[in-house]
Amino acid sequence: MTRSHRTLPPLNALRAFEASGRRLNFRAAGEELGVTQGAVAQQVRALEDQLGLKLFQRLARGLALTHQGTRYLADVTRALDTLAEATGRLLDRPETVTISVTPTAATKLLIPRLAEFHAALPDIDLRTVATEALADFDRDQVDIAVRLTRPPFPAKLQAQLLFRQELVAVASPHLVKGLVLPLSGEELRKLPLLHDSHDHWPVFLGSREKLPGAAFNHTTLALDAALAGQGVALVCRAFVAADLKAERLVQVTDATATIGPDYFLVRKRSPSPRKAVDAVWDWCAARLSPPSDEAP
């Protein structure tokens, strides 16, 4: 028999039979199910008529299962237990929280910490949307956003500063092998410069003209090129802190520049915020901000 052609008794009748089989009393079964004794008896009788079998012997003081009833009760109990367990697993599924982040913040800050996130908040599924576009919290169904922005913020939004933009020039140790660090501005200009969509090099080097070098539409791509020894990238220190610590990159000049706007954690204010969203917000505020000894 195919699944689409199953012949099953009504669920209420099966529940009435199972409760009556355990209690061996229609009245007690009715109290358990929240219905009358007569309703239970009627459901069991309808089930027996549909099956063409007697499941109970009606006694003066209660019920007794027939041989067929005993066998059927074991199977029905197992089936109802399976349904209850499946429903419980469905309802216990992790709650989903959606966070919108810039591609660089996703790659350099969030993704490396996902194992830590799941260990800290195992009952929450984090859905990450990496985009430079501003999030519409209602239309995009976003709960939290990490954005490069500046105050003031609309009253409907809650914002918390994560870190300021401290720009540092970084390169692979292989690119600057043999050079004495830190480099001067003139020495830095002689190296291949990697540009991203923000292109802060002219400001950083005090140049009024566009500087030569490979250009990328995302900071993450410029960083990948720097890691591959292709040139010097100019990026926010927070994004390369781990690479600098692991010596995959080195800071090639002591010069830095702190510019605006800054990176903020943002969400829509709600009179009754979800606990899961609160938990992710607190985790992001603590773990996506640089340690105090690294903060600019």
C-alpha cells in the first residue's frame, strides 16, 4: 500500500482507545482527555465498527481488553509515542536570529567565531546575510545589523558602538622581506598598493592624486591579495588583528589614521524583544568588539 493511500482510523478515536486501554475505564479515560465518558465510549465503539473487531469486553466494573485489543493497544501506544516525540523535536528546534553584516565583518570577525558562538548559544541558529546594503529590518526580516555608520540614529533604532576605524597598512611578511620596518611614506609608495572600494590611500599618504595599484570592490579581496603577497592593503585594524597576531600580516608603517564613520551594532527597538535576539546582541557586543588593549 502506498503512503498516499493509507487507511487510518480518526486520531481522536485512537486516542480514546489508547487512554481507555491504559485506564480500563471509559470515565477515567474521559477525565484524562477532557471529554465525557459517553464521548469516549462512542469513539471506541466507532473504532470497533470501522475495524470490525471487538477491542474491549464491557464488564460491570470497567473494561477488559480482548486478545486483538491487547495487541492493537501496544502498536497504537508506540505510534502515539512516536508522534509525540516527533512533535516535541519540532517544537524544540533552535530559534533563528538573522544578522546582516558587511562582507568584511562577516569574513574577518563573525565567521572565525562561529564555533565559539554555537558553544555559547547552542539553542540559536544564526542566519548571516553578508551585504553592504543598508538593512530594512522589517522588509528583510533582519534582527541585528553591523554597519559602518554614524550617529544620530532614528528613535526607532538602538545602536551600540563596536569599534572605530583605525586604518593600518599591512602586507605579507614575504613581500617586505629584507626591508627595514617601519617604512617611511616614500618607501611605502614604492610598494604595490591594493585599493578597495573605500580607497583611503590618498588621505593616508596625503596625496591629491589617485595612486596606482590593483583595485577591488570589497575589502576582503584586497586583504586576500595582501595575504598572497600581492601588495599592501589599507584596512581597519579590527579586521586584521588576528592576522597580525598570527604574523600572517605585518604592519609596515607606524602611521595610522582614525577616520569616520564607525562600526555599530544596530537593531530595531521593540517593546517586547525576543530573548534569542537579546542573547545574540549581547554576544556580538562582547565578541565583535576588539579587546581593550587593541581598541584604538
